[in-house]
Amino acid sequence: MSFQLYKIENKKVQQLKKKTANLEKEIQKLFENNLQEIFGITFLRSEYAITDKYGGRMDTIGIDENNSPVILEYKRTTNENIINQALFYLDWLMDHKGDFELIAREAAGNDIEIDWFTPRVICIAEQFNKYDKYAVSQMGRPIELIQYQIFENDFLGIDILTSIEGITYEGKKEVTEKKEYDVNWHTKKGTNLSNELFKELQEFILSLGEDVVESPQKFYIAYRTIRNFACIEIHKKHLLIYLSIDPDKVNLDNEILRNVRKIGHFGTGDIEIRIEKPEHINTSKELLEKAYNFIS
């Protein structure tokens, strides 16, 4: 896919020229300095060295909004080795959980609980080809391809080429433990009413775009594109939705809305919506679409 970016001025469009980074390191630094803003990832280490017999260095390691490990690998131009590296680093990570947890605790505190069921590798390059996309889709492994383009006037374009919806890590070895929480696990906590409300919202959220990934976590169900834009908790008499929208840019006069920027809660997002009856659905859909459009 080729990025084209245009500036609209006085109802006329002007195509912006593309720029190419001189060094792969420039791209790495650009993304590392903005991991939270772009991906919702907390930076842990850069150029993390592997000391096993095969050696190597992971470009960037971090932890995402759902406490899952993330490895990021960068290439200035397309390179077939990046996917092979991703597979190797993913397996290495799962064989060295203790090493990663020590690093994560240094950054996020000793009480952090790592979700080892949904680690992923994000491969970032200026261009991937159709064979790269096909290879990743056939592997069934948690590898994402992100394509970027830099334009004049310091504009950055990002495109999600592959997602990992429904994939949990199983690795090389026989799995003896399965993730205990999925969507059905969450709906068992609800009632007929709250589950009916959830199903309507779930269908709406997944219809927002092909890039939406549904990711059940221990305390909530996250929905993300490049990062979380909504998290839903299912309760007996209501749903709680947390949206990644700036509360200062939303009219919060509606009684079902609340600014939780300074209030502790599960999930990500600073706006809470409390859904108790079907009449609340339309308000939530409008804000869900706004959150999706902002993140994607």
C-alpha cells in the first residue's frame, strides 16, 4: 500500500511530498519517543541484548495498556528478515519471562501482573509487500505489521496492515495452561439485560472497521486498533464503558457520563459511560465512534 497525503486549503488539495529517513535509528528514536501517544505502550528498554547462543538485540521492548509484553522491530525499508526476527524474539521472550518481568517491575512497580497470554511483536517498516502480509496471516502468531510514511512539514502516516484478533500465544511447546477469560467468561457475570446491551454494543464496535481487535482481559474487554479506544466491564445490572477521549472535549452533562481521569478504575480511558437500559445505547454509540475515529 502506498501512502498519499494531501493538504486541503480553500477547497483545493495539494499533495505533500514524501520523505525518507536517512537511518533506521532515526525511525526507532521517533517511535520510542512517542510509544505512549501512538501505541499506548510504556517504554522499557532499547537495544535489549540477548545473551543466548544465537544472540541478537531487540530494538525496543515495552508493555501495553493491557499489561502484555510488546517487542518492536524497525526497518527503514522492507526486509524479509524482520518477520523471521519477530518469530525468534517472540519465542525467546516466552522462554525468559523472568527477565522481562524484572524489567517491567522496575518501570511499573512490583505489583504489576503481566498478561503472558497476549504478547506480540510489532514490525514497523516503510513498506511491506503482499507476501509479508500472507506469511503473517498463515503463521497464526501474534505479529503485527505497521507501515509508516514521513511527509514534508513533519507529517507522519501510519497504516495497520495486519491485526491479531483472537490470537493468543501458544509457542513451540505443548500448552498446559489456557487463558481463563474470554468474552463468554465475562458474559457469565452479567444478566439477560446486561448481556443483551453488551451484544448490541459489541456488534456495533466490531462494525466500526476491519482494524478493530477484541481483546478480553481479566477485568474488562478491550477494543483497539493501534491502541485501546474502549474497554467494557459487564455487571449484573449495568455495563461500564471507558473511552480514550479527552473529557475536556466532551459535554458531560448527561447523567450516564463521568470524568474518571483522576479516579481509579480498570481498563483504559478517561470517560466512563454507565449503561443501564436500552435508551443509553445511542449516546454510547456516538462516543464509541468518536473514540474509534480519534485512535484509528
